[in-house]
Amino acid sequence: MGWLSSNITNALQGVAAYAPLVDAAVQRRVEEIRKLVSLRVNRPTMTDVRWYVADLEDAMRAADMGFLAPASKLWRATRSDGIVAGLLSTCTDGLVRLPKSFSGDDEQVEALRGTYATSVFDAMFPPSELALLAADGRGLGVGVAELVPVEGRDYPVMVRQDPEWLRYRWDQNQWYFLSNEGELPITPGDGRWILHVPGGRVSPWQHGLWYALGDAWIAKTHAKAYRSNWESKLANPARVAVSPQGASEEQSQSWFKDVMAWGVNSVFGVKPGYDVKLLESNGRGYEAFGETIKTSNEEIIISLAGQLVTTTGGTGFANADIHKSIRADIIKAIADSLAHPINTQGLPAWIVDRYGIDALANRACVAWDVAPPTDRDSEGKALVSLAEGIQSMRDALVPYGRDIDIEALLAMHGIPTVAATNITQGKDVQLPVSIYPLVLTGNEARRIARVEPKLLPDGTPDPVFELTVHEMQKRSDAFAEIAVEEATTEGTEVDMEDVA
């Protein structure tokens, strides 16, 4: 895949004119290094499993200096928590598998959709990689992916890279990826790199959830460790071997050893004066650990879902669980922020390669349909009510010689329209019967009724029958009124068939 120039990528992404342009020689050098390291672009990662509040503060300071490794490690560690993993999966894995809609050039859209078995878009942007990229953007505020060429086809595959190796140089206003062979400058949208920054263009890491989630996760993991320590020491009662006062030291030690060897289903035969007692802790300090864990869980849930949600209910997206579990505006924000780099950095290079630079003017774009099914049902009912209301209003205004402005009314409700002929010609479209008079011309209605179209003597269509059926009816009614008025004035009778 060829590389797009900095001017084009900056224009697609809305980059300020003050941003530095990348030298073509630098891009060639990146390509050489990339071929050298092959699939080993990532350095080995090591997850830190034990974190403290001081580590969290150090990670924030390092991130502000442009080093994202500590923050990325903490973000990766927090994802080991079950609640974080579950809600994050709903936000990302569930999102990328919602229905997609494409807009733009029809040929490009059809190519991206592909066939039922093979979708070019899904092959170019695998859902699993998109989910990981969206998760990095949600948690860390920034994510990075690479478009890797694939032999035998003209489109690449997107591979999410570990953000641990991202570095931002303040003095250069430039992102770098630390590969096995050194720093690779990142030029978003050049056909190689995709930089996902939902946290904003300036210091995106400051607006990710990693700090809030990390703080709650650290408190939770420590509380769980303390609770386990309490349980190992105090949850099991201590055994007390009681010997009679007159027992010898040898008898007391023998009895003590018997009690100490107490196992499962042990049975003791004791003489009067010997006894076994259980000494249990009456302290309630363990409850503090449970409260800390509960508070941490609530902080995690609110951070990711925007609300406290339950984990019960229906299963699967048929029941719209994602819309029940995650606040609607958060779902919308994640979907829009993920679609933006795909549309401005991922697809343009492929479009230019296949269709040429001019194809960018009406390039294909993707969006995820995040509206809940209940909203879709309400929208459908509202459209039906609007259509019936328009028809009733137009009929009511006919006696007064007035009509409504259809275009203005539809624009006010955000309903896109096309010319009626574009809807009916060459397409098998099922329209409500009540809509036919509004969209079908007289000749189209005649064709549907298997009647020859009305033509002028020279063979061209009769202009009157190029009007919609509704407009023809209004025209006929107007002529009828004029004829009646003239007949009343002259004292003659009107033949309504002649008027029609």
C-alpha cells in the first residue's frame, strides 16, 4: 500500500497548519526498519502484578513527560480484574459487533461490504483488533495500530500494537513507537499508522480512565490480600486442649499432641477433667476489607459504565444488554471516537490505492448503529404518524388553496429524501399505499396498472402525467372549481367528465 502525503493526512484529520510535516526520507527509513523487524515490531512485555499508590503517582508523572510505559502497564494490570474485564468487554467487544452503516461512494461501499461470507471491512479491520484499540482509547486515552500489508490482496490488515511502547516528544510534537530496532516516528493516516486519541489531541493520557481505575483496583487488590491474611489467621478458630489440674506434665503433653493432630472427622475419648474448646476471634475488623472491596467495585463500575448496573437479566445483544448496562452517551462516544480514525486514517490510503486520489472527495465512511432497539421502534412509529399527518394536513388545506412545504417539514424532522423517480425506477420498492399518490407520477401509476403511459402526439410524455397523482388530483379539482364558477355565471351545465 502506498503512503499518503502529510498534506493529505493532515487535511483528512483536521491537523493544525502548525504541525510539522514528515520528511519522505523519514518514511522510507521507517519502511526499511519495518521490513527488517518483520512481525517482531513489539518488544517483549512484562506485566507488573503488584502495585502501590506510589507507583500510580509515578506513572502519572512519567506519562506527563511523554513516557506511557508505566501507565500502560497499570492499565494492562487492571484488566485482570473481573469487573473491569466484563464491563470493558461490553463497551468494546459488544460495540464493534453492533450493526455497521456505510456512507459515501456506492462502489466503495459495496467493496467494503463484500459478500455475506467475506467482508472486506472486517478483513481489513478485524473486530477483535478494533475492540482492543477501542479499549486502549477508553482506558489509556490513546491507542496505536498498524496497517500491515498482506500478500495476495490490495488491502492491509489492522494490527493493534501495545501502547506500552508509545512515547510522545514534547519538543517535537511527535509520537514515536519504540520497536526492536529503535524509535519509529508515527504519522497518523500515512497508510501505515493509526493513532487513536479519544482523550483529546493534547495530553490524551490525562483523560483516560486508567488513573481512576488504577486507584480503585490497587485499593481492591490490597483489601483482598489483607482479607485473605485475616482469614488464614483468624477465620479458623484456635483449639484449646484442657487438662485436669492434677494431670502430670506427660499426660498434659500427650493430650495436647492428640488435640494438635485433630483432623477431619476426628473422635476423642476423654476422661473426666479433659476437654477441647474452640477459641474464635470476636473482632469485626474484617468487615473493613469487604467495604473497601465494595467501594472499589462501585468506583470501577461507575467509571466504565457511567452508572451502577446489575449483572443479571437477559443474555445476548438480542435483549439489548449493552444498552442496559452502559450509559447510552458513553456507547455513542466510544463508537464515534473509534469511527473517526478508521475514516480519516485507515480507509483513505486503501481508497487512494484502489480508486485514485480524486475518490477521496466522496470517500466511503463507516459508523456503528448504537441506537437501542426500543428507540428504533419509536422512530418507526413516529415516521408513520408523521406521514399520516402530512397527508391529512395537505387534504385539509386544499379547500383554502394552501399547501405545506414538504421539504422544510422533512428537513425539520431530519428525514433525508430523493426525487420520487429515483425511488421507483428500476427498483422493487414496497411503499405504504397511502404514500403512492405523493411519490408516483401519473404515468408511473399507469405502468403499475399495466396501462400504456400518456404521451403527446410527438411521442414525448404528457407533462400533466409527469406530475404526481396527488398533484394531478389537485389540478383536476382546481379546473373543476373554475368550470363550475363559469357555468354558474353563464347559466349552463358542466360535464365533469370533460373537465377531468
